[in-house]
Amino acid sequence: MSIGASFAVAMVAGPLLNSWIGVPGIFWLTALLALGGIAVLLWLVPQPVISRVHRDAEPIPAQFRSVLRNGELLRLDLGILVLHMILTATFVVLPLVLRDELGLAAADHWKLYLPVMLGSMLAVLPFIFLAERKRRLKPVFLAAILVLGLAEFGLYWLGDGLVALALWVFVFFAAFNLLEASLPSLVAKMAPPDSKGTAMGFYSSSQFLGAFLGGLLGGWLHARYGLQGVFLFCALAAGGWLLVALGMKNPRYLASYLLPITPCDARAAQRLAGRLTLVRGVAEAVVPTGEPVAYLKVDRHALDEVALEAFAVPPKD
């Protein structure tokens, strides 16, 4: 939610900041915000008394090969790459459409972005509820990719009207926000219980690689084929993504669960993992050798927490 909110604020604030401090000023402001982030990390984030490896929250080099061989996770990595490639490429040219084709000054672009962003965020809430609570994540996810491609086709066939453009940008952001919210959830559901941190590391790297490719290809396509060339490329990219996503498995609606345990050797760890999977509601259990935590995938609605906590080490006073 914080990532989405920062993106929405930046979309609205960018044109205003450009009119006040210019592009160089925006880069200086970015540098100051980065320094502010360092200050928050140093002085506001508590320093842990004991630092341990948590496989669900950080990359483990020994897991790189297995994660990169996981077809479901690679499909999701491709998805976030294509999504941010489309986003960046679209916004290479969309401000030019507003300024040069429709006569909307750069300082006034926020007047379009603000209502469109707010409206699209509200519009996706019922679909997020349908996907997660009603367990219809895959069909909602596929439909959002299709709508994203249709929005790009709409921008490709765009006429001369500001209202028409605002409508297609609204549709674009509704699909984008839904996909941006769904993809991390899918990674968490698809990743093995002890590999979520590693899986999310590759996912995040794919996201930023997609933004890089979007800027690179968006600029090149605009120089060679014009505005419509960029929108057509984005529509085709969404279509290709949809074809790949059709083969996605239906996700299991499981949550991650960390259970504090007494560190044990390899044989004891294997036995404990087998016993944990016998607890009602536990779908998967990984007990790493010598680590004080077991990594589980559980069905929250069916989980027998009393039976599970019997395996836990009581917290120290």
C-alpha cells in the first residue's frame, strides 16, 4: 500500500514540482529524500538485539538455483517485468500526448492524474476482495492483464479528445493497480515456505529491470515509430504476457507461518517437519538444520493453532 501511495503522490506531484523547481530540482529532491530514508533507518528503525537469518524475508544464495528453476515463480517474474516495462514505456510518451496533441500544459497534467489515480484505486477494491476472499485470484488476474492490453489499444486508437484519453488512462491504472497488488500475493503463495525471501528478491530485480527496459524501448520506439508505435508495442507485450499467464497454476490460498523451535540436526529436523505436516491446516513444513525456526504454509481457516503451538519453544522473559 505504501509503494502504491508513493507512486500515486509522485504522479500528481511531478508536474507541479517541474513547474516550481524544474527537472534538476526534482533530482536534487530525490537525493534529499534518499538521505532522509537513510536517517529513518539509522535513528527510527529499532536495532535488533539478536539478528538471525529469516528465509522468508531475505535472499539465501543456496536457494538461487531452485528458485530460478521454478516455472511458476519465473512466470510471475516475467509478469512484473512486463508490467513495469509497459508502465514506463507508456509514460515516456503519455505526457507528450497531453502536451503536444491535446494542448494540456505540463504544469496541469496533475489535474488529469489525480482524479484518474484516485478513481482507479477505488475501482479495484471489489476485484481485490473477489480475488482474495472469494478465491478467484487466477481469473481476476488474467482479466486484469487483458484489460491492461485493451487500455493500451485504446490509447493506440485514441482520437483527439481529452475525455477519451482520461477514460483509457483510468482503465489502464485500474488494471495496473490490480496487477501490482496481485503479483506479490501470488509470489508469496507460489514460493516454498523457506524460499519466499529469495523469490521476492528475484521478483523485485525483475520489476526494476522492467522499468529500465520500458524507458529504453519506449524512447527508441518513439524515435522510430512515433507515439502510436509505443502504445501498440505495450498492447502486444500485454498480449504476450497473457498467453504466458494462461498456464499458471491455480494458487493455493495459504499463509506463511513462522514457528520458533529448538535447533536440531538434519535427522531430527526431517522428523519434526513430518510431524508438523500432520497438524490440521499445515500444508507444508520446512525445518532447516540448526535454525531456531520452522517455516510453514498454513490454511488459516483450518489451522489447529493449539496443536501447532505445542511444538513451539516458549518465548524467553
